[in-house]
Amino acid sequence: MKKARAVSLSELGSADVIKLIDIELPAPAKGEVQIRQTAIGFNFIDVYQRSGFYPLELPTGLGHEAVGVVEALGEDVSGFKVGDRVMYMNAGIGAYASARNVAADKLVPVPSNVSDEVAAAVFFKAMTAQYLVQKTYKVKAGDVVLVHAAAGGVGQILAGWAKSLGAFVVGTVGSQAKAAAAKEAGCDAVLDYSKPNWVEDFLKATGGKKANVVYDSVAKDTFLGSLDCTAPFGMVALFGAASGPAPEIQPEILNKKGCLFLTRPSVFPHNATPALLQENARAVFDAIAKGQVKVKIGATFPLEQAADAHRAAEGRKVMGAIVMIP
Ligand SMILES: NC(=O)c1ccc[n+]([C@@H]2O[C@H](COP(=O)([O-])OP(=O)(O)OC[C@H]3O[C@@H](n4cnc5c(N)ncnc54)[C@H](OP(=O)(O)O)[C@@H]3O)[C@@H](O)[C@H]2O)c1
């Protein structure tokens, strides 16, 4: 048994429910690897799960993404050795921990030119941006792309990636203070969607053109406006709900707005097999190497302050990814 610390929730609710406890970690089981974790990625899904919006069975750990060093191997593990630097983003809940046993087929080696903090900041978020720009809607030169919450963790990566593919990218932000970060990330134009007339501002920014694709992770406050910003036969990719669930619609509205396509995708099915995980991770590292994906760490917290990391995210105080250090 190895002594470790891990977040454990005995109830769901506000950030106050996040408690760090001492645990005894057993030796890795068959097919597993034991990792001493060095950096943990915060993702907004952690808030949905902690709050009960996506309910979890209790007691439960929290978090999907971390980076670390292999310390022990279970039986039948090949391809990894003690001392390897590895990361994961879909190995089941429980990443908020100082050490953890993880199925080896969920691990990806960390490239030598990428630091632990950067890997934890980028992996889950860039794997999300990857399927959104390469699979859900293949962004191409000349497209008009609308990215909501463009100063956020996924938003900055998505905006920069779409821009690198030759799109005209409009980003939205919730306050003027975030506009510069969204611009720096790659947006050609940035608008404040807390203003009631943000759809008009979008059309002004594009010279009247509507978007080939709208990447909407905000939902409640943006979804109906997103439909109004989408060009005929264009797509709305609703991939999150930072402001709450999207209002219900009748499918007929998609006809009225111009035969729109609506999808609600998730990063997990896109990486459901070890082969897909490795293939998509290669696409992400390729994009990092080409400069298509740039990483901005907006804030770093010790794991002991995971609750503060959640408060900062929910308070919309951070621009870029949040990383926690165990
Ligand atoms: N489906 C998938 O595969 C997938 C995977 C990863 C992430 N996501 C989604 O992508 C989004 C971004 O994730 P992230 O981890 O990078 O987080 P994040 O963007 O760093 O934080 C969420 C952002 O949403 C905006 N927001 C708007 N209304 C909000 C509200 N009422 N409360 C809090 N934030 C609000 C905020 O930006 P402003 O202050 O500028 O409005 C905030 O920065 C999330 O919705 C997440 O669920 C989906």
C-alpha cells in the first residue's frame, strides 16, 4: 500500500464539498500502472459533476485529467516502464489525487518538450478542440466560426486552432477584461455576449455573414442566439452548458433558421478505444508542434485548494486553463 491524498466527495453541492483525504493506494492491478501525479487539469465538467448537474454516485473522487510519473506496473502491462512520464484524460473519475492506479490503455506518453503543467493544461481541452474542428465540423479556409467563451480554457485553444485553419473567427467573452485574451488566442473579432444585442454585434463583425459553425459551450444564455448566428445548412455544436442547460426547442426551429444541423458531442465517445485515444493524441501533438494549438495557463492552485480552483472557474475569474499541483 502507498500513502496518497485524494479528493473525496461524500455529498454533491457547492465547492465546499471538496475534501482532501489520506488514502492507502493498493498495488496496481492487472493491466494498471501506478502514477505519482505531478499536475492535474481542472475541467468544467468537474463543476457539473461536483454540483450534481451530472450526478455521481457517492462517495466519489473528482477529475478526469492528470500527468505524472510511472512508479509501478501491474501484471500484463507493456509499453510503459517505471520513470515514464504519462498523462490521461478519460481514465474514469478520480484525477484529483497525489497518486493513482490507472488502466495502461488510457495512458499517453508526455512528449519530452512539453512540461507537466502544460500537458495537464492542454490534454483534455485540446482533445476536445481536436474533435470539434476536425470531426464534428471540419473547419476550412474562408469559414466563419463563432466560438463562445473564447477566453476560457477550451475556448482559447478552439479559437486559435480554427484561425490556423484559415477561418474568420469571432469569439465571445463575458466581460471586456477578457477581450484581449480572446484576441491573442486567435479571434479576428471579439464581442461581449453579456450585452443584449450580441447577435447584432456578431453580424457587424462579419459584415453580415453568418457562421458555418457555432461552437457553443455556454448553452442557457447563448443557445437561441447561436441559432440566429448560424448560416443556412450550418452547424451548431452544443458541447457544454457553463451557464446552465440550453432552452428546449422544437426541431422545426432548425428548419425556420435555415435547415441547421444541431449536435451535442462529447470528448469521451471520440476517444472510446485505445486506438482512437492514441490517434487523436497524435493529432493534438502534431497541432502543438505546428503552432496551431497554444496553451495558456490562466491559474495554478495547490491540490489542497481545489475548492478555490472551482470557485475561481465558476466566478469566471480565470482566462485560460487551470492546473492543480498535488
Ligand atoms: N463536450 C465536450 O466534449 C467538452 C469537453 C471539454 C469541455 N467542454 C465544455 O467546454 C466549456 C469550457 O470548458 P473549460 O474547462 O475550458 O472551462 P472554461 O472555458 O475555462 O470556463 C467556462 C467559461 O464559460 C463562460 N461562462 C459563461 N457563463 C458562465 C456561467 N454562468 N458560469 C461560469 N462560466 C460561464 C466563462 O467565460 P466568460 O466569463 O467569458 O463568459 C468561463 O470562463 C465548458 O462548458 C465545458 O463543459 C465540453
